[in-house]
Amino acid sequence: MRYAISLVGLLAGTASATWIFPQARNFIYIVPDGYGQASQTMARDYISLLRNGENPSAPFSIRLGADDLVIGTVQTLASDNLITDSAASATAFGCGVKTYNNAIAVDNDGQPVGSILEAAKMEGFKTGLVVTSTINHATPACYAAHVANRNSYEKIAEHEIGYSHPLGSQVDILMGGGRCYFKPKSDSTSCRSDDIDLFKYAEKKGFRVMQDRKGFDELKMGTSKAAKLPYIGLFNDDQMMYEIDRSRKPEQEPSLLEMVETALVSLDRATKLTWRGYFLMIEASRIDHAGHANDPAAHLHDTIMYNDVMTFVREWIDKHPDTMMMSAADHECGGLTLNGFNPLPLKSVSMSIEEVGRLWSSFNGTSAEKRSYLSSTILPGYGLSGLSDSEIDTIFRNNNLGSDLTKRLSSKAGVNWSSGGHTASDITLHGYGSGWRGGNLKADMAGNWDNTQLPGYIEGVLKVKMDKVTAKLRKAGTEWLGKRSVGGPDHIHKH
């Protein structure tokens, strides 16, 4: 069903007449994709219980990184649906335009619209995208690419590195997953249907290219030469690992916090002696994916990582007071509620349901061996030790671990999901600035906003104009935008 949604009164893409617009050199925007208030409560209560001796009858509440940074709320609807996808929402957050689900930085008529990142780049700011999804997924795409359909993954990758973007490369730092879309089809691990080698193109344009943890560690060493812009680091062919899985294999991929710290150090060094600063978009992408999977443990640990990033960014801003930050999810995912809630059973979980699926599908053996593997490895790893033989037999016979195990674990912790998709709930707006900037930010952004209004505030703070980018983009026509109806590859989920 489609909804004709009037934008009258939404002030789409316009500034509030009451905004003070404190000026800052740098702006950080953080997206906890799929995160809602119940996500934060679950994470806070879990950490609190671990610190109070695990006694749920005598709880005390600690504060996580995002708790003290709440300043308002945000509406998220798309132009064609009361429930948004990440593409329409990121176009709103990134470009200030209300559009249809699946649209990547184009309006309802399929015309390109400039993003806040591109507007910053046009005025001489350095820019970065740091995510845990594929780098060409919907949210990061809306800041540096323009396509009619979010499933145009090959074209999005081209735009992000500047290969077929009318204005050339717009991003100085690209970090996340999605490595396979930057390799030519001659590479056995490529996801492309052509022979375009975007990593080779990036190198010709002066990018440092990293494709593994070793490359990231060399960058992170800290020398000015090692951290010189521009660079691209993609550490997984698909999405990066859930934090619950990555934390057991830190030698394989950097964490979101590590990538954020490295990016900020690089951007700070590159702009320290310049008039203009930087714009950085960070996405804690996989909170959303865990919501879609109804996986409480994966959702919990990626939410905790988001809070760790918020703590770090707040401390960074205190040391770099010419920097400001806002953070809001693109939407809530999963319809998460907490009834009969006790998150302590999640403590024994050591893998995501995604990792369970990988292990299960790759195990080869007889039926008896596979049942034994389920009992000895899979169930304990997912926090479900102690099931009866009949319960194990039922799970084995159903052979639908994704549904069976997540339902059992969620029930055990009193975590309830009303959906495997997004919801229409308003989401929380967080923000921070040091000293008077923080005071002005709170005064400006207290209240309820449409998602299209947020980039208008960043425009005012950085003194840039998205309309200038839009005008330049539209001179290039529309052939480069691709088609509105595109079939996406099976292994990249539409979130």
C-alpha cells in the first residue's frame, strides 16, 4: 500500500527560524541503524547486572555512552510509506529530502539531490564514511552516490570511489565491508558483472587500499605517512562481522571503535592547519541486521559497541571543541519489547545466529555426527545448553536453526520481537558539543523533528549548501543514475 504523504508543515530540507547555528569546523553524524529505546535499555540493564553481581532483584543502573546525550526525537516516514527503509531515511538524513523507499540520494522524481557530505567536500572539507555494513549499503550510499534503486550495488561502489560520479571522488576515507564490489569479475571473489577494478582505480587516484586487518594495522601505526588521506579499507567481501563474532576473532577485522578512532585521527591531522575541517558519517550498521534476524545477543553487543563509540566521540569532542556531533537511527527494527526481562542468559552466548548458520551449513558428517555437533557446539555457543534430548531432536528435525534458536534464546531472556522488519516508531536524537556549542545544540534541537530537517542544521553549522551540489549534479542528466527497478544479489539483504 502506498500513502500520499503531504510534506506541508514538515519543513523538509529547511532550517528552523529559531536555530542559533553555532559554528564549528568539524561535524560527526552517527547512525545506529535499527536502534530503538528498548535496544538501549537492554544494553544498559545487561551491563548494569554484570557490574552489580548479576542480581536482577537488586538492580542498579549505570550510564552508557548515549544515555546522557539525548536531546530530542525524530520522525522517520518515507514519501510512499509510513515505514521507511534505510535508503529513504538516509536520503532524508543525508540530503534533507523526503523520498520513496529504495531511493539513494534522489527525489521522488528520480532527480539527484546533493548530500551534506558532498556539500562539505565542495567547500574544502575532508570527508569520511565508516560503517560495519558493506560500504555500498543504503545508508553510506546516500552520502556519496546517487541511484534510483538501492540494489544497484556495483554502480554505488563506482560512485563512492569517484569512478562514475559526475563530481569525482567525494570521500577521503571509506571503511567497512563490501570488498567484492571493488574487484573485477575475473577475481573469483568478485560480486561484479564487469571487469571494472575499482581498487586499481582507487590506487591510480592516490588512495591507499587496505583489504585486510594487516593493512588496517599498518595504517593505525600512527605515522603521518601511514595515515595520509585518502584511503579505502574494506575488510570483508560482505557485511563486517557482528561484534559478538568479531570479538572472538579480532585478528580478522577491526572493530567499529577502532575504525572510528583511526578515521578521526587521520581527519584531524589532515585538517589541523587548514581553514576547513571535516565531516564524518559513522554507522553502527549491524544493530539493524540483528533486529531483522531477531537475534538478541547480536543486537545487544552491537548496541554496546555503538555506546562505546558514543563515549569515545564525546571524549574526542571535549579534546577538540571545534567539533560537534548528532546521532539518530534511520528507523527502529524488530519491534523490540522487554517483558519478563532478564538479559543475563545472553551472557553465555558467544556467537550470532549468522555465525551459527555458517558453522551449521559448513559441517559435513553423518546424521548422528551432525546431531552431536548441534548438541556439543552449536547450542552451547548460542547460549542454549541444557536442553533435553527431545528438544534437541525437535530442533534437529526442524533444521531451521535461525528461527528455532532465536525464539528460544529471546524467550529465555524475556526479549520479544513483534516484527522481522522495520517499525514506524519515532527514534531518539542524540547530540553533543563542548561548552557553549553544546548548550546551543541542545537549545536548537530539543523537540521532535522530521528526519529531513537534520542535515539543514549541519548546513548551518558548517556554512555549506546542499543545493549547490544538487545544481551541479543535475547538469549531468540522469543516465548515470540507473533504473528504478533493479534486482539485488541474494547475499546482500535489503534492510
